[in-house]
Amino acid sequence: MVLAAEVLDISESGFAGLSLVQPPEMLLAAAGPASIGLSNILPELSGEVSPRHPEAFSRSLATVNPPMALPSLPRVLLERAGRPSRQADAERSLNVYGAEGRFPRLAAWEVLDPQRWSHHPQRSSIRGALVLVGPVAAQGGTGTPTPFGNLSGLEVLATATANSLQGDGLRTWPAGPGPRGLLAAAAVLAAALLTFARASLRWRLGVTLVALGLLFGAALLLLFSLHTWLPLLVPATGLVTLGLVHGGAAYLNEERERRRLRRTFERYVAPSVVAEILADPAAAEGMLRGRLLPVTILFSDLKGFTQLTNRRSRSGEIELHVRQLNQYLAAMVEVITAHGGTIDKFIGDAVMAVFGSPLSRGVAAEAEAAVRCALAMRQTLQRLNRQWAEEGSCGLDSGIGLASGEVLVGQIGSPRRMEFTVIGDKVNLASRMEGLTRQLASPLLFDAATADLVGAGLPVRSLGRSAIKGMDPQPVYTCDLERTAAP
């Protein structure tokens, strides 16, 4: 027979320290001091995964309070039964087999009744077994916390005894904080090195998830095959943090790329168009790399502006000249933007605009918008001329040429200076059409492709075929200004 002694924490009652609750004197005298063992575990000494074996508690208590240096009850039970422990109990945590009631139980009244016990079916099964006697009533929220719920003290002692007999108590590896830190650092460092093998966010997050899966898989393998618990909190936290860092870096890179694309396109198109472009950053990158698009090109140039520049330079009216040119270009930009055009570039006093790039509303719709934009530019210039006349400045006159067709659209230039522009025969044709306005005395000219696209909605008039520098003779068209309503 072995008697149980319990250690209580009496700090809650106003006294700091531990108190040993020994068995009654009568039982103590009958059993002797060599048959007494500690039967409980204080909650604050519980381990990370499962409560520590009572032997660990007994050893800690002997260090803190030598007068209470009693062995744990499972060890005394094994010594009395002549069965050695198959594990280093003080280094193990309890391998809990399940919720309360996993061990066979017998009610005391069944054993104490001789007549009933003589015919009990479990009488023969407990011959030679270790028997623990004690209360196992439901303890509500009390008891020892385990992964399977709170266990009564008797169930904990039975679990500890079974672990010692079978040698299947849980061993934590690595045991010290230093080796645990090295394990966590090695896992995170290995995953980090693999993630940097590729720049893809999918690859980096995938490697992190695989590392987490391998970590949990290794922990489960060690737990069920070697009864060894691998601490997961620190390495798992490190891997999750690594994934969050990669995700955050990808988000910042995407935002930086969106700002770069926005700055690039806002120089050429309206903010509403920029927002539509940035809805698909991959497509925006495709626009910058280059592609063929059907567009309408608009060239506008001031007539006689070079001579006016020379005359004003000689008379010292340079500031007036620059101010008037800036007013003109600012007004033209407003008109072009209002009609959905993209400002391609300024060439001195000339303006080049594109309709249908980078986004298109339809080939015919873009061509009609370009023609209406040209007519609005002429009307705006007439308004400016009236304003300048009131200020005492001379007026300006312009010629506008249009051409429609496929051109190459993309960001072109050197790494130090890039420009989102269009190139192709239609660009040259639009420029040549603008030059013809001086010869044909018409402020607006466009090619046959543009005439075919807008003929159903605008009063197009043919001016016959005209010789064009560097090209074969081309049919030339115009739009009657007086018959066209303002846009």
C-alpha cells in the first residue's frame, strides 16, 4: 500500500508558500514514511503541450523546499511493485490517452461488498495490476488542464503511471531555449533562401506554405512515432511572418508600379481613361511594350508662325509671343482632352494627338471624335483671336490634318528618356494632310479612310486627289464647317 500526500499553494489565503497535506496519522503509522508519495501537480508547472510528469514536480519541489522532498506517487508505486520505469520521468510530459475515464474503473461499494465482489466479472482482470484508489467525481472547471479537457487527480496519476510503465511519455525536443531558437531560425532561413529563388509572389507564398506543411508534418511524425513533441510556436510564427513580409512587399511593389503607370499615362490621357487603364495593370504594361492599334491621328500647326516668331524676336516681344503660344496650346489641349484624344507631343507650335490609343471606343467613333475635335479646335481658335484682338495682339490661323489606320503604339526611346507615342505611315500621312491645308486653302483635310469612317454622321466633301510629298497621290476630303453643329 502507498499513501498519497498533496502539496497546496496557500498564497491565495494570504500566506506565500507551499503546504504539505499528509495522510491521517492512523494511516501514516500503518504504512510508514517510505510509503508516502506526492500525488498532485501545481498548474503553474504545467508544460507547453501537456502537464509535466509528477516526477518533474517532485524534483522541482525538492530544490525549492527540501523538507518536502518526497518522491512522486507513480515512482513509489513502481518501486513497490518491482517494475522499473521505462523512461526518464522527470524529463517527460504526460502522454494523455484521452478524456476522463480512459482507464478501467471500479466503484468502491462493489469491492467492499464481499458477496458482490466474489462474483464480479472484473475480479480476475485486476490480479497483479497496479490499483489507484481515490475520488473521480466530476470536478467542473477544476482539475488538471490537458488537450482532452480537465482530468481528475486520480486520472492524471493513472496516466503518469501508465506512461512510466510503457515508456511513451512525451519528450520535448529541443529541450532548451537556445536549441529551440536555432531550430526556428534554421526553418525560417531555409524557407527565406528558397523564396528568393524566384520573384513571383505565388512562388514565395507557395514555398512558405510548403515549409509550414513540412513543419507540421514533421511534428506529427515525431509525436506519433517517437513520442517527441516539436515546439511549433516560434518557427511557425517566423514562417507566417515571412509570408506576411513577402505579401506586404508585393503589395508595395504593385502600388509603386501603379503610381509609375499613372504618372506615365496622365501625361497623355484624361484621368478617367487612366483609371480604366490601371484597372488591369498587366494590360497597361502590354500597352507600354508596344502593339498595333487602329487609330486616327490629328496634326495641327499654326500657319506663318515661324515668320511671326522672327518678327517678334527682332522687336523684343518674346515674352508676349511665348504667352500667346502657351494660351493657344493650353486651349487646344483642353479641346482634345474633352473629345477623348491623347496628346502625343508638341512640336514647337504644332500639336499631335491620337484618337483610339491607349483605349478605343471603336474605330468609327474615334474617327468621328477626331473630326469633331478638329472643328472644335477651329472654333476655339476663333474665340481666342477675338480675345487677342481686344488685347491688341495679332490673331493666329491653323491647319489640321487627319489620317486613320493601324499604327504601332508603345513607349519608345532610350532608358534615360522614354515617350509613349505612335509610329507608322498614317502618322506621316496626317502630317502631310496638315501641310496640304495651305495649298488647298482648307483649314481641315483628312484621308479616304477617315472619310469612310465618318461619312455617315458628318457632311464629308471630296477635294479630289492631290500629290503628297513622298507618297502616291491621295484622295483628300474635308468637312463643311458651316454645316456642322458644334460638338
